[in-house]
Amino acid sequence: MKATICIPCHNAANWIRQAVQSALDQQNVEPEVIVVDDGSTDGSADIVREFGDRVTLIAGPQKGATHARNLAWKHGSGEWVQFLDADDFLEPAKIRTQLRETDGGNDADVIYSPVWIETWASSGSTRERSQTAPDEDIYTQWITWRIPQTGGALWRRSALEAIGGWKEDQPCCQEHELYLRALLAGQRFRFAPTAGAVYRIWSEETLCRKDPRLVARVRTGLIDTLLARLDSQKKLTARHRAAAGQVFFEQARTWARFDLTEAAAYSAERRARGVFEVTGPAAPRSYRIFHGLLGFAGAEKLARAMR
């Protein structure tokens, strides 16, 4: 069975060799490895060329990771498509295990698994398994960001073709926007419990980490789209609303660290829509009391003073 492994690369010379080798090392599949060098200036493409004809290299000007991913999967021919960022890598049995744990993926369009999150710091690196919630319905899993980072999924090629691949002007939350369109199209998601992709966090300079307010706005719009669709189909449940409400509350608290006025306006708008739940790890009992007495802005000011 052929699997197309798509690696977008922009200035990833420190990591790209391991990413490519991990793709080539996939067991019990025929790996078709395609690297799109997205305008690198650090010699990344030269490293990829060292692999010779085992890897297809497509080099061009910088147009962004989503453009590179689309270019890669459309160039390939495997029945299954694996996306892998250039600074991440796969364990050798990743694809094989996902297929084995889902009966060959016969009734799946998307197979998804947890990932290993490897966090790098000056003191060394740590690894933990990403959180999953397979007992929740797929919509709640998506709302709560329990469907994995890019490398944790395996896509059937026909499923990508049906939804048009990645949205190239999506500023952030890119994989979750792709997952959302797959959900709205009724595609079949299957969970495989074994983690086989490693997601590295080594920089705070990615767009999503530099601008959490942008992430909050984009994620809110995506969730609103799903809630509206579920409501129109009479599928919206109290659990969906509660999960979304907790996400919106958590985003408001993060937003408040940067601009309390904007965060308070966001919380008021979400509350007016009936989707704002002061619950979860971000709402200890003391905070809930403050919030009940002082409102969101007052609770945030008091929490800030007590830190």
C-alpha cells in the first residue's frame, strides 16, 4: 500500500533530515515522500537532495505551508496521505499502526491518533502524550481541540479531493479548519489510540504562539460555524454548547493577559449568545466566586493582583 508523505519545508535545516528519514522508514507501507521547499535560504533543499531519488523535491518561492502541503499531496498518488511538518518526525510504525487499529481504514476517511508533544527548552526536552477524548462525540472532540496536530492524522486521498485540500489563506488553526470542512462534509473519522507522530515545540515565534488574540478570533469563528450547522440539522446538544462555552471562557482568560478591555467585550458577547461557561481548570472555586461577585473584568483584575 502506497502512502504519500507530504513535508512542507521553510528554513528547517536543523530538522529536515530526521523528518525525511522518518518518512522513508515507515514500516509495511510504500512511502512516497514529497518535500516542498518553500523558499528556504538555509540549505534545507540541499539536505533533501542528499536522499537522491528516494525523495521527490519540489522547490519554489515562499508561498506558505498550506500551499506547500497542497502542492505535495496533489503531486502524489498514494491512497493515503500523511502530512508532516519539517521540524517534526514519525515513529517507524506510525502509519502501519493506524491502519491496523482501524481494520485497514476500510470505513474511514480520516484516521486520527494522539501525538507525542516534545517541548524543547534550554534545560533539555520533555515529552508528553496529547490529550484525547475518544468517548466524546466527534464534534465535541473537535470543539475542545482533541483532534490532533497535523502529523497525527492519516487522510484518504479521495477525502482530501472531495473538500479541496488545505485553505491557503487560513491565518492559523489550519489543521482544525481542514478537519471542520471534513466534518461538515460528513466524512468518516476513526480513532486509533497509539501515538506515532512527534510534534516538536521549540520556538515561540510561530504565528499561533505570537498572536493568541488572532487564534481566539479565528477559533471562535470556526466553532460558531460548526454550532450553526449542528443547530440547523437538529444535532446541537447541550454538551456541544457547554464545551464551546468553556473554550470561549478559557480564550477570554488568555486574551485578558494582553488586553483586558477586549477580553471583557469578548466575554460579554459570548455570554449574550448563551455560550460562556466559567468551568474547567481555568476556573478554580475562588475564581468562580470572584466572577459571580465582580464579573469577568473584576475577577481578572483581582486574580492578577493575587498572582
